[in-house]
Amino acid sequence: MSIEGPAENKNRVSIICRTLGRPELQQALRSIASQDYPNIEIVLVDAAGDDYLDSAAAGDRPLKLVTTGAVLSRSQAANAGLKAAQGKYIQFLDDDDWIDPNHVSQLVSVLERSDETAAAYSSTQKTNAAGDSLDYVFREDFDPILLMRDNYIPIHSVLFESSLLENGCGFDEAFDIYEDWDFWLQLSQHTNFQHIDSVTAYYREGGDSNTAVADVRLRYQGENILGKGRAAIFEKWLPKWTGDQMNALIGQLDQSVLLCDQDTRIHSELKKNAELQHEIENRDTKIIDLNLQILNNVSHLEQQAQHINELICRYSTMYRT
């Protein structure tokens, strides 16, 4: 009778790494190799079609190279990885990002504790191109209505059950950007996501997704690539969303309640300012009165000093005579 080792006793996790062969791939692979969860396979998808990738940084982790000899789009590479993955749980890790050693184990623990949740994600630290932390963390709790409006979940922060793919979920190869947003929308039709507010993933600014911009207004301009990408998402999903979902979404976008709250706060602040101004005016009046009293007292003291001087003079005159 054979006895399974600790790795075999754990459900397998497939980490799909889409790569263009960039130097940062080595850091991504090292972060997988350093995971404290034992049973991980790496599905390395050659999106550049070079047929050769340096995967030495993966160490002893089982690695499956997926290559077609042709350049793959982001969605095509993701689907190729999903097709090759054998794990009960799946996550993505593009070659310019990385994860902490406890990333996988924390998320597996969440999924294995819940029968109702088939996807979990951690908080994600944004970094610059050099890997230095920036002053921003993706840590939004899951809200399916907010997900209809924006993608707030970095792709490598999520671990999900492969059984969700049996519902026909996959990457829409019509999308060149926001393909992960569309995928999360698909998964959200079949499960809730659970967020762990623990930073275990790192998102490098300046990747090839082209969705990070300093001016958020570009996302809503029809002639901009981001505006076109968002429009494509909505064209696909609007027919699928119910009236209740749309009403909830509009409710999130409706600023009238916020404006009413702000108007109330403004009026309250104006009232406080008026009261403070009245108090200042009263104090100014008191200061003026006190200054007049001081002037009167000074004048009185001067008169008394003059009288004292006169008495001294008289006394001196009398003393000499």
C-alpha cells in the first residue's frame, strides 16, 4: 500500500503564467517556487511564440509549457492556459507581476472553508516599473454591482475553482483589453467572490494591459482605446443584465443622495461660520471697549502723575524757604 506525501494530499493548484518572455518572468516564477502551498503546477503559456522560455527560476515545481509557435493575444493565451490546467483551483500570474509565499495557501484555505464561495482574492499592492511600492492598494471588497461598472480585481489576486469552467466560462477572444473583467463577470454569474484584506499580490505599473492611466476621464472617451474597450464590455453584457441589476447600478451612479448630503454639510458649515463670525464681531467690540478703557486709564494715570509732580514741586519750594 502506498502512502501519499503531503503534496499529494493537497488539492492541486494550477498557476497560469502568460508570458512574452520578458526579464520580469524570472521574478514571477520565483514567487511561485517560493509558495508555502505544496501542490502547485505551473502552466507557462508562450504568448510570444518563441518556442523557448527560460523557466529555471521555477525550481522543482512541475511545469507545463504551452506553446503554439505563434503570437497569442491575451485572451488566447489565457484560454490555452485554462485548457492545459489540471488543478482543482486555478489562478493567473502574468510575467510582470508576483505574489507572496502565502498567497496561494491563504486563498485555498478560504475556498476550502466555504461551500458557497468558489472564488477568493487578496488585496494587491501597486508598484512602479522597478517594483517599488506606490501609494495605492487594490482592496475593494466584492460587490457584484460595482463589478458591472468597473474591474477592481487584479487578475493574479484571484484563486477560483476549476469547476466554474463547466458553466462555459472562458476568455472572450474578441477582447484585447478588459478580458479579465469580462471573465470575472462570467464567474460572478455562478459564485460570489470573497475578499481577504491581506496584501499578498503585487501589480507592476506599466504592463501590457494598457488599462492604467493617470487621467481617468480617458476611460469614458469613445475615441480612446480604454473607452472603446469599456463600450465593448457593455455591449456584450447589457442584454444579459436584469432590470434589478441595472436599477442597482444606476443607484450606485446616482449622485443626488451624495449631493444632498454635501448640501446639508455645506449649510451646516455656513451656519457654523456665521456663528463664528458673530462671535468674532462681539469679541472685536469688546476689544475696542477694552482699548478705550485702557486709554482712559492711561489718561487718568498721566493726570495723577502730573498732580504728584506739582505736589513735589510745592513741597520742595516750601522746604527751601
